[in-house]
Amino acid sequence: MRLLRSSRLFLRLPSLWRAYRGGGHLESDEEHLRRAAAWLLAAQRAAGGGGYAHSYHLATGWEPPYPETTGYIMPSLRRLGAKLNSAALGASVAAAHRWLTTIQEPEGNFRDLAGRAQVFDTGQILIGLNDIVEHGPESSGRPALIRAATWLTSVQEQDGSFVTFAYGGRPHAYYARVGAALLTAGRVADDEHFRQAGLKNLDWTLTQQEPNGFFRNLSFADEPPFLHTMMYVIEGLLDGYAETGQERFLVSARRFADRLREVAEARDGLLRSQYHFDYSVANPEKCLTGLAQWAAIAFRFAHLLGDSRWRTEGKKSLDFVKRQQIFSADPALNGGIFGSAPIHGRYMRFTVPNWGVKFFVDALLEQSRAAP
């Protein structure tokens, strides 16, 4: 096994060397999007059955299909398929949806790769189910949506947080994305109970924000949060604002984002991988997944506020991530993006995670909406 892993690494040394050197390709947005789509389709083929492989590791190869991210990849590929007029992407989304409906538990939840029922995973899949019901042709999406949202509301705490079936058995502010998904489910399914549960979770999230704008309970465990989960809370609040128009969600998201933009500008213009509660850098590497999310968030603010400074912020981060995208003849790498820069960084070391590519697609699509 060790020999096999070594041989895989040897075969990919050119791509590994390019990633270490940095300064890669900066092509048209459409070219970057096509390569990202090609990688996601390769991940789906490698996983088999319709789900997208969790990731590709340089030494161990493809991981199994990942239900959580398969759920929220679907809306991104639907939008991208419409932009590129790609029947293959539409077929990919339909296959992913069919697979998810076969693995949903009778109670409505979805399990993680270790077989444990998870609130966050179910909430992220709900994002995809919402999109299918709202935009897709498949009528089978609604029952799965109802079951997933019903299960989420059944395990929610009185204060709006999630503890039971939450990661580590503790509440997390980045579960704002679950609250936002419930809000959307309430609208799509015309169910006020789902909507109220979503509002309750987002209001709990607001209680986690400190005067300096940072949020408590932003990390997976007790370490300083990665940029990835820091972005999750902003995304959830912006999605909540989009669903409700309630200013408190936008104000909260802006307080955190404005401070992060100041932190980025004080260095070289790019956010780092992990931060302490006082915004000091805990890990000077770069979390490429989080930077892609940050770029999309910046473009969303540019679109919402008509502020060109946010457009500049988004382009700066997106261009950096674009240069990290792998251009290779190897379909397991072509179009992918490592989790960290350098690629041996703490976040997803030596790994191309499927959600990093998804958020990269989102950022490229959001850039066009934020155009002057």
C-alpha cells in the first residue's frame, strides 16, 4: 500500500511542483468554469452512483461520495449548466438528486461518511433539495425536502441552536447555513413552521456575535476557526437576509465582513487560513476554499450595496484562487483546487476537496452579477 501511494505521488509530481511554485494560469472566467465543471464531473464518475467524491488526495486517490456537499453542489451546477448551456451538467444534477433520495433515512436525516446522523449535513443537502423543488423538473424533490426539514426542526433546541446531532455535540454559529436553508424550505414548501425554525436559528446566531464582530462557536472544535467556517456564518446570514429582507441579518454579516476586509488590507490584501478571536492570525497559510467563499461574498456585497470596493476585494481574492486552479492532463487533478496554499497546509493537506471547487464556481458566477 505504501508503495502504491508513493507511485501515485511520483506520477503527479509535475502538478505538485506547479502547485508549490504558484503563479499558475489566469484565463477567461469561462475557461476556469469549464475546467471546474470537468473536475466535478470526474469526481462524480469516480464515486459512482451519482454522488460527488468527497475529495482527491495525492497519495490515496479518490474518496467516497459525500452526501453533504453533493447537496449544495447541485444548485451551483444547475446555474453553471444554464450559463454554459450544458446538458451534461443538468444530467449530473439529476443523478446527484436521485442518489440523495436513495440514501435519505426514513426519519428524514442524512448521515456523514462515518454513518452518523448530522444536522449540518442534512441542512446542506436541504439547500440542494430546495433548489430542485424551486427550479428542477423532478417532482420527487418535495417529499425529500419535507422529511429533511421536518427532522431538522424536531431536533432543534429551544433557543434556536442545534446540539443534538451537531458536530461534537455542541452548538456552532456556522450552522447559520442550516437556518437559512430552513427559511428557504419554508418559502418553497409553503410551511410557516420551517420558516420560524430558520428565523429562530439565525436569531440565535446573532447572539453569538461579539462587539468586535467576531462570532463565538465558529470552529469545528476548540482550535481557532478556519476561514472556511468563518465564511459559512456570513453566507448563512446573507441567505437569511435574501429570504426575509430583515436588516439585522445584513448588518451582522457586514460587521464581520467589514472587519475582515480591514484585516486583509492591513497585510497583503488576502485573508489567512485561521484567526484568533481578536482577528490576529493563528495560521498564516491560505485556505483556498475559504478565499473562494470570501470572493463570492464580496461580490454579493458589491451587488447588494453598489460598492465598488467590495468588487475590488472579490476580484483580488478570486484572481489568487484562479491562479491556484490546476491545469493538467490528469482528469483527477484538472480543474481542481487544493484546500490550502501551500498544498501541505493544515486545511485539507495534499487534497482537492469537492466543496472548494463548488465555491470557486460560485465566486465566478457571482462576479458576473457584481459587474459595474
